[in-house]
Amino acid sequence: MWPEVERAKAENRHELVLGGHEIAKRVDEAGLDGSIFQLTSLNYLDIHDTSLKTIPDDVSKLAHLQSLVLHSNKLEVANANIAKLDKLRLLDMSRNQLKQVPEEVDGLVNVVTLNFNYNLLEAFPKLVTTRKLTVLDLSHNKLKLFPDVCHAELANLAELKLSENEIQVIPPEINHLPTMKVLELGRNKIKTVPGELADCTKLKVLDLKNNPISDRRLLKLIDQCRTKQIVDYVKAHCPKTSTQPPPNLGKKSKQKSESSDSEESDFKHVIRVHYAKDNLKIVVNDSVKTVREFLAACLVDNVSFTEETFRKFIQIQNKLHETVCSKRNSSTIATHDFNKLVGRILTSDFVLTVNFQPPGDLTYTTLPPNELVIKPLNRAAAMTGSELFARLQAEANNLRKEKKRSTYSGIHKYLYLIEGHPKYPCLLNSEGAVVSFPPITNSEVTKIDLQTKRMLIEVTSSVSLHLCKTAIESLLKEMVSLLEQDLELTQVRTTDREGNLKVVYPSKTDLNFQGGDIKVVRD
């Protein structure tokens, strides 16, 4: 039995991460340790960066598994027994050598995210019963046909990533995906766009670049990356090829539209969204793609805490980490006092200097554990990422023995998310100091307190941008209810190193709250 597996069994761990050179060497020599599949209490299993070619049938024994991460291996077959994991919410088999995915994957009734990018897939099975599916990533494959996912049953599908394939036709049934916000079809073989695409009214990102589009005016709009203008043009100039109306356009929708004016007066609170400021953006380095790729952020102004509401706000953040963020597996929330982001955070004696000027660009990047230096929340001194990991691990073991528990608690239970990684994700201020180390902690010197008036909310994810946005929206909704006051938000832009826009949050298609409690007003 591998020592990592033996330790997980002895400590009754619910998470196991296996990756890196040593694990890869063992897999090369003797294959995967079959004892892994005796750890039936696991809810998170991550095996990455090995030469693993197959997953044993015994994977079906992991009945409590919610996240199965198998990226960057040499997998040639997706074992159909994975579909027996009926609690699975995340399946990541990206960066392998898969040539097909079994039809049984449609049996994953609780799955939220499916990631099969960077494989060798020429086809993908029909999905119709995966009703909770939110993100499907099939980019960088060899698909010749648009995947059979345009069904009203998949009403939650918000992100469909199909770039770098050989797809020729977008089906008219695309309008059966009413909540789709991201559709990526760059670098395919698409010549025409169906008029039905304009029925996807919530589209925020539509990537059709590097396709042989025959309509030159449409091609120009596509090259300019203007989603709204593209959709408007498609609506006006691209014929519909289906005689069937899009779903949910019946009497109920009409009644809802007619009653919208009368409902506006019933809103309890208002969230006002202001355009992004030129003096604040987050630059995202490419290095985060292999660790924790996605980030969204926004600025909340005029925050006013009392001792009671501040305490409850921290509790809300912890609750969301357990629920919406799936124990930080899907996303992690960090909050910063905006006025503490400026100046040099770390000096020789770790004194914070604040001059209340715009903080300049923040940078989201990765650093080796020994080079990442942060003063963690509720710690007296700064330390490297390696030192923090070792200290937290020692504290966790001591606490577990002292309390006679079989599992970790608090922040210690998230250590497995970074265990064995050669680089850690981090957010730097304009001076290069680390202010956030997701998914573990953010900096003590930028933490919010009773005096905080401007708060930067930062959410990261290794799964999808949609999950980042879901976490922020959940937090904002809770804030409005807790503080019983309107909120003032300022958009935050994220760009790549060349200045190309990646995300602006919240955009016009974000903050679609259900019910009549919150009204969103935009500049």
C-alpha cells in the first residue's frame, strides 16, 4: 500500500491527491495502487501528471465520490464504471489521450462540470439526463459534429466550450439552451450561423474566431469580439432553419413579461453596478492555467459593519465555502480591505503602509512554494508557502490527535488541494507582495475588519469561470440580506499580460437574481 493511501486510510481522510514525479514513477513501475479504491469514504480523488492509461473497474466502489480529477495522464479509455458514481459533481479527464467517452456518462445525474479538453475525441455521447450540468468543456479535440446536448432538459448548461475542433455546423436546436452564457467555437470549420443562436439571450461570450464564415460583415464583427453586436446581426440577417419555437416562450413567459413593471416596486434592495475604473484591473498570467485558471472579482463600496453583522458575514463566507464552493473544490472566496491593497505590504518588519491611492494593477500568477511569501490570516509573521503548508499540516495532525478525531477541521481540511503541487496560485499587489493564496488563505494585512468601507471580493476556481460568478453572486445576495442596505458595486476587469480583456465582472448578463427582493441598476 502506498504511504499516501495508508495515511488516508489511517486518518479516515475524505480527500486524496496523487501526482508528481514520485507518483508517476510508481505508476510506471507497478501501476496504480488498487488500495485506493478501498477508501470508500473519499469524496475527492485527484490523480494527475502520471502515465496512467486506464482506470480500474473498482472505481465504482467510491460511492461517496463527488469530485474525480484525472487530468494530465495518459488515459486512453474512460471507464464506464465512472457513471456508477451517482454523487459525482465534477469529472475532469482533460489532457489525456481519450478517443471516446462511454454513453453511460449521461447517467451522472448530479454532475455539474464535465471537462474533457485536450483529448483525441472524434465524437461525444448524447446528454439529456445530466440535468444539473452547468459546464461542458470539449475544446481541443477532433469533434466533427456539434455534441448532442441541445435539449431543453439541460436548462442549466451555462458554458459550452468547443474551440479547436473540426465542427462544421451549429444546430438550430442551440436555442434549447436558454441559460447559456459562454459559447466557445473558435478554430472550427463553421461557415454559417443559424438565426436560432439569437434566441440565446443571456450569451455574454460568443467566440467564433478563426472559422471560414462566409458572411464577411459577420466575420468582421466576430474578429472584433463584440458578442452583443454579433447576436444582433445574427438575429437580423441569419435565417432560422427550424420551424419549432424555442422552449419557454409560452403563456407563462408572456405573463411574466407583462407583470414585470408591477413587480419592480416590490424590490427590497438595490445593487448599483458602476463601470470598471481604469486604475484597477487584475492581470492574469498564463501559468495559472495548469493550477487554478479562473478568477472573477468586484469592488463593494460603502460597506458598513457592526460587530454582529461582521461576525455573521465571516460565518456566511465559511458557509458558502462548504456549500456553493463545494468545500473549496469548485471555488474559493477571498475578501480584502481595498484601502489596504496599496503600498508595500511586506517590509523588513512586515509593516503595512497605506496611502489610500489607487492600488494599481493586481497580478494573478503562480510561484514556487519556497518563493511565495505571505503573512497569512491570523498569523503574527510572514512565511513561505512551504513553511505555511508544513505548519498547517503539523497543526492539523496535533489537533486531530488532541481531539481524537479521524478528520481535519477548519482550514486544515483544505490542505490536500495544494499538496504536491510544484507551484502555488497567488494574487500579488502592484508591489509584487502576495495578498492571496487560494484556496488556503489570504493576507492578514489586507483582511477586512469593522472599519472596512471598500471591499474587494476575489473568487478563484480550477473548474470554470461560471463557478466563480456563482460564488460571488451568492455572497452578494447574502450581504444584502445581512446588512439590510443597498450595495454599490464597481466592475473589475481581468486581462492577459498583453492587455486583452478576459473578464469584466459583473457584466450586463450577470447578477440575475431569482425572486423579487433585489433589483440591479447599471450605469
